[in-house]
Amino acid sequence: MPERILIIDDEPHLVITLEEILRQEGYEVDSARTGKEALEKLRHAPYDVAIIDHHLPDGTGLSLQSEIEKIQPTPATVLLTGYASIETAIEALRRGVSDYLFKPAHPEELKRSVRQALERKKISEAVTLQRKMELLYQVGRSITGETESDAFLKNLVEKLSEVLALPRCLLFLLTEEREALVLNASNVPVEREVRIPVRRGVIYDLLHEGKEVVIDDAQKDRRLPSLLKKLHLRSMLIVPILLRGNLLGVLSVDSGEAPHRFTESEVKLVRFIADQAAVGIENIRFCQRERDKAKEFGLLAEIATTGTELHEERAILNLAIEKAVSLMRVDAGTVFLIDPERWIPTLSVSRGPSLAPTGRPKPLSPRGLEGMIALSQKPWAIPNIGSEKKLPPSERGRLKGWASYLGVPLVYKGTTRGILSIATRQPRSFVPREIALMNSIAHQVALTIENVRLYKLNRAHQEELRQLSLKVLSTQEDERRRISRELHDAMGQGLLALKLHLEILADQIPPEMASQREEIGEAHAIATQTIEEIRRLVADLRPLKLDDLGLVPTLRGLIKDFSRKFKIRTTLKRVKLYRRLPSDMETMIYRIVQEALTNVAKHARATQVSIWLERIEEQVRVRVIDNGVGFDATTLARRRARRFGLVGIQERVDLMGGVFQILSCRGRGTELRVELPFEPAVQRPEWLPPPSGPELRREPISTKATKRPLSIRRPRRLPPH
């Protein structure tokens, strides 16, 4: 396509000559007599070169040059003059004129000057294209690498304004409620917030349909809102930012107070940048949503972890309200629990001034703010407290000084357990995403609080069961003690007296009564055997040494009998155990060692056993170590299910709040390790609900038995030894 040249001169013969010379070079040539006519042609059709006479009927060539520069695309210019001066030439070159020719111009000089002007225009277009490509490249990089909306949009409008050589570029985004366009980025400082309500109109309809809007004179265009006209703009291009048919915002460029004609290439460039901006904005919003989700999940996990680790309602409420105030960027927040039966606040935690009802705790009023939230079990967002008609005057007075409020209920299985509320000093509309976040926090708090309550209730039941089991064991030991005392004091003493009488009777029978003496001897042997059996039963039921002498002497007696009976060398060693232990602990340790030795005799096939008693700070450690065959410790769980001895030891240790371990390996023996605290740590619950059923009255169990004195008649003389 041939280059187009416009000759602007009021001398007809010169114009004809110049047209003939340039047409012979293959150019398409047109002419204008005045500057006004030239500007009209330049606005309606593009030209590559403009040859301008310095003296025109309606002005100078330099003034016309200034007007031509405002037209896009701008042609290269060559200035013709018959009155040459150095000042004029310098001024022309300063204003961007490509060349300066004198009348009458030589044809070769004219051709050379036109070629130079065309080359200069091509270089200028190449530079402009390169700048556009750099802009597109930077926008593409921003889309893939930028995760902050402000930085991305700021860079975009600055680069677009620089490439288009226009003074101002503004980017507006639609609010989440889709009720207004808010200025988010500008390449020039804007003194105040620009918020344009979205109303149905020509411009909104065009933008929603994806069409750009070109405005030649913004001050006279009635479609524009008055807020934009206050920015002192003239020509303006507005392009919608659309993504999958949804309007995200608008991108506008304007020429300030000077007029400007937007070309098709400029509109295409701005539209392309708007499309890229839509992708970038969506990517950034997606990243922001993911970050918000990560923060939300992290917060919910932190609340659950706090409940699991601390089991304290106040710690959970402190963490929840602190994170809620921080994430929502509000001025104050309060969370409080209520008694689900009486609807009375029980525990309250605040950040900043408290938002909960003040004064003496009393049931929530159904007409009060918190009462309505608790009854409806739905969140209540109030953008402007002063103008909220549903709010009673008393509640507005209580919340005086606060502008916006958001309250959500803590609901668990259809029961309201508390209220979580936040407030701001400045009016604010809480968007659905923020309300959903508060709902998530409230739900997690309610769930965690309920888990803590159930945990404490379970611990209380476990402690009650433990105390009951200890009482059963204590009663069992008392009964063993009573029976062993009865056997020892009554039957044992009676049999011993019988044995002595039989010995005396044997001495009094004459030798010739051999059959009678033999009968008495057999009775004496039976009495002796019975006495030994009673002694063994007494030792198994409750060694009397344990009450009278203590644990260590009793264990020494147990070890001596065990070594003699099973031919296994057994030793007892004690470390830092110089005083007697509590009675229940001595009994527990004795039974554990007794059961452990029984297991060694049955299963270990050992030749040596060591028993260690150690006091380590506030606990006692018992270790029973043998050199037997051992076993695979990985099968311990199955072994415990079949062997009642290990199960009994485990239960006894658990009741005392201790630790039970078994260390073993095939061919390397076994170590049984028990650690018992002097005072088991028991967590008492702060508050427990009353029992649902009738209260059970537990009568104390008396473990004291009434002992009857045994009258034994002593023999007159002892039998000979």
C-alpha cells in the first residue's frame, strides 16, 4: 500500500508541482489550502507525511504542527518556507519537524526529505511498537508472578499511560456487593476516594455487554457521573474488564484537559490490557482466597489444638477472639458462653471494650441483640447501628460509639452455647466471605468447647471410677486382713493348742498301748499339717508382716520362700528407700512383686531374679528382672488379653496413676518396670452439668470386723523336746 502524503499550502501552482513530483515516486498525494482543512482531513484519514507551508491564511506552520501532534496517528512533518531564518529552523526542529526546506524546493531535495520523514516515522512507530511489546511482556510477567493486587494494578496503569503517552490512567473495580465502582489504581495521585455507584444507564449497559465507550468531550457528556467530571478530563476511553462474561471493573484512559482522538490501535491495546488485567485480577483473587482458606484452616486447627492440649475454655476463647479481631481488622470483639438451660452468660473474653451485656449476670432478653442472635441461631450483620430499625433503642444506646456490628452464635447440635461478636468505629458492610469466616470460627469454638466439656466430664467419671476401684481394692485388702487375722488368731491358736494337748496325751499313754499312741501320732501329724496350711493361707491372703514390719521385710520373706520353693536365686536391692511408704502403696507393690514372681516361676525358666526398689523424686520405681527365655514384646497386647496376671498388674498401676512397662526379647530375659507416684495428679473439672438422673446416695462401707477373744486352755506342762 503506497504511503500517503498531505501537502498544506495556499499556492495552487506550487501544490500542483509538488503533487506531480511525489506521484512520480509512487506516493498517494492529497492537498489542503488552510490549516483548518488540513486538520479535518487528518482526523478522518491517516497520512504518513505532512508538508506544511510556514505561512498559511489561518495561521503559521508551527502552530499547525502543534495541533497535528495531538492527532493519532501523527504523521511526520516537513516545513516549507520562503522566508528562511535560523530561529525558525531551530524552533521547527525543536517541535519535532522532520526537515526544513526553502521555496522553491529542488525536486531531489524534496524526495530526499520525504524519504527521511518516512524513515523517521517508521523508526518512531518501531519504538512505539517496542514499548507496547515491553508493556505486554511486563503485564504477562505480572500476571504469572504477582500475588499482590495493589502492586499489579499500579504497575499496569503506569505502563499503559506511558505507552499511550496520555496523562492519566484509572482502574476501577466492582465491589463484592456489585453496587459501586471503586478506584483501585491510578498513575497520578488522587486526593480522595473515588466511589461511583453503579446505576442502570447507557454506559453501564455498554460496559456490561463488553463494549468500550469513547467520549470526545467528557464535560458535555451527560452519561458520565459528576464525580468523574470533577477530575478535569476532556477525551476519555472506558474499557470494561470482563472475565467469562462477568464485569470485574473498568479501565479508563484520558487526555486530561486537552482533546484527543483515540485511534483503533489504541482502543485495541487498552482492550487487550483490560483482558490481561481480568486474568491477573482473577489469579490474584484466587491466590488471596487460598491464603484466606489457609489462614482459616490454620486458625481452626489452632483452636482445636488449644482445646486438645490445654482443655481450658478461657484459653480457647482468648485465642478465638484474638484471631477474629486480627483477621477481620476490627476495633473490638467479644465472645462469651451461656448456660444452655438458664441462658445466663457464664464466661466472657474481650479484645478492646466489651460488647457483651454489662452488669449482674442475668438471662438474655429475647428483645436484646444477643438474645435475638441466640434465638434465631443466625448471624446478624449491622452496617450502621444508628440507622438499624430492627435494633431496640436500648441496644442502640448500649452500643453507642460503635458504627458497625457483626454477631454470630456458637451453636452445637441445635443448642446455642454462646455469642461471638465484633464491632468497628467506622461504618462498614460485612461481605458474605467475612460472615462465612466468622461462622466457621464460631462453629469451631462451639465444637472445641463441647469437646473440652466432654473431656472434663469423662475425666471426672474416670476419677470417680478410679476412686471406686481403689475403694474396692482397699475393701478387699481389709477383708483379706480380717480373714488372715481370724485364721491366725482363732484357728491357728486353737490348732496349736490341740497339737500341744495331743503331745501331752501321747506322753501320758503307757507304752503297751501302741495302737492308741499310733492314733494320737497321726492326729498330731494332721494338726501340724493343718497349722502349716493355715500359715500358707494367711501369707497368701495378707502377710501380717506387711502391716507390722512394712514392705521391705515382707518382700524379703516372700523372696526367701520363693527361692526355697523354686530353687531360683532371688535378690532384693533398694535405693533411697529408708522410710515406710503409704499403706496402700506398700500393698500395691507387694501384690505386683508377688504376681511378677509367679509369672517368672511359671514361664521364664530363669535361674536368677533381681528386684529393685528405688525412690526417684516424688515416685517409686519397682523393677523385676530375670535371666529367663524372654518373649517377643510385639505380641504383648495379645498376651495380655489371655493372661490375667499382666492385666491385673496393669489395672492396679492405672488405679494408682502410674506407668507399667515390660521390656523383653527372646533369649535375653524380661524386665517388668512399674513407676508409682506418691500422689496421683487428678484434673478437677471447673464446671460440670448436674446429673440427668436421680442422685445416688453411697453409704460408707465398714471394713472393721468384730473380733472375738479366743480362750485357750494352756497345758499343765510342756512336752519334752
